[in-house]
Amino acid sequence: MRPDFGTILTAMVTPFDDDLAVDYGGADRLAHWLLDNGSEGLVVAGTTGESPTLTDDEKLELLRVVLAAVGDRAPVIAGTGTYDTRHSIELTRAAERCGAHAALVVTPYYNKPPVRGLVEHFRAIAAATDLPIVIYNIPGRSGVNLPAAALATLAEIDSIVAVKQANPDLDELDRVCAIDGLGVYAGNDDMLLDVVRRGGLGGISVASHVAGPRMAEMASLAREGELAAAEAINGELLPLFKALFVTTNPIPVKEALDLLGHRVGGLRLPLVTADEHERAVIATALREIGALSA
């Protein structure tokens, strides 16, 4: 069953205070701001939310805070995937108890299981929870790719409802979008238009932190068949999409938010703040889209 989580979902950064403790009040404020500026749903404790350096307790408290902040305005999806199936099940069950609307579960990273291991990983998690599952396929980070044939097998499980596809291979995207009953979200911002044009649901985005309304407009135009207008917006935003990956995500998007006056704090090691060159690239891109004054 294809989900109804919205078109532009923002993979929220996790705000930190000056001591790099989670700033839950900042998360509350950011959630409200994002929903007022183009986002129709939120993902907490994903890659952009620095999940590898958050404790389980921090992830769950962050989820509770964001759920309370948004109320019934929008769905909130919890990042619960790890490279350990048992741990992923525990986190997913805990997120379900907190009231999450779905779980975003990444392909296991570092241990690089074969495809049949990936299939069994997701099958086990789906069997352990009633939450809808969005698979997160990101071979550039995880070192493994979940091919379309395996996704088609997993789509036969009722609770596996969508994939966040961060594999830029457009031929593979065609195959994934053709899977019956599986919703597709762009996992890379520069894939949003490609996904929507193929009948996908939208994107789980980083750039929507700063360009949410324009991204929502682009997706709407593409759905209405106004492809030239959608392509024009995509062309306008491509420098921003590129700048937000000038170095490892979420370093650039936290820098962008800082430049725009949003207090989201620094990053926990081993991530580090943007250097002078990276900051200049990000500032230039923000000025080009009119988000930052000269």
C-alpha cells in the first residue's frame, strides 16, 4: 500500500547546544518552522539528524519532542535502522510506542550483508512491528545496494510501503518506480524531479531546510504536467543541491541554517563544522536562490 506521508519530507538536523547536548527546544522550533515552509512531513534521527552519534534515549526523546510539537499537522517518521537487526527491531518497537507514524530503516552498513541478508533484515523488522516501514537504500553510505528485484520481493509485505531511493542510477530508478504497491521517495535532492516525473511520491530532503517552498512548487508543477516550469526551478536549485554536499552531510546544511539565523549548533565528532571554503560555497548558493542577502 502506497503511503500518504506527503511530497516534501525534511530529514531534520538535530540541534545541539553549546555543549553539544541535544537542544530539544531547538528541535521544537525547527519542526514548526519547517512545516510553515514547505515540508509536509519530518524525519527525525536519520543521517541528516546525526543518528550515528545519538544515543537510543536521545533518539526517542527527540522523536517524542517533535511529535508533540507538530501534533496532527504532519507525519513524523523515526530513523530506526542500524547494522544490527536485533537493535533495529528494538528501536523500531520503541519508536512505535512513542507514536511515530512510520520508521525509516536504512540498509545495514559496514558489515555489508549479501542481498538475501538484506531481505531477511527487513523481513524480520517488518514482522516485529505494526509501523509502516520506509526502506532507505543509500549505497554511497552503506556500501550495499538493494536492487529492484529485492525491493519487489519486500514490497509484497504489507507494512513495507516505500523506499527512500538514494541510488542515482536512473535505469534502476525506472525499475524501482515500476514496482507495484511501493512508494518511492527521492533520497537525493537532485533526484526529486526524476522521481516525481516517474510517478514517485516526492523526496525525503536535506535542501528543504532552506528551499522547501520552491521544492514543493517544483514537485506540484511536475505532477500537473508543467515540466518546463518544473525543470526551470530544478535548474535554479541545482547549485544549492550541489553546495549542500560540498562536504559530508549534514555539515553543509547546518552551516546553511546558521547563515540564515537558525540556531542548530555544531556537530558531534567525528563530524566537524564547515571550513572557510565550504562556508563560502554554501553562502554563494544561498545568495543565488535569494535566501541570503549580499
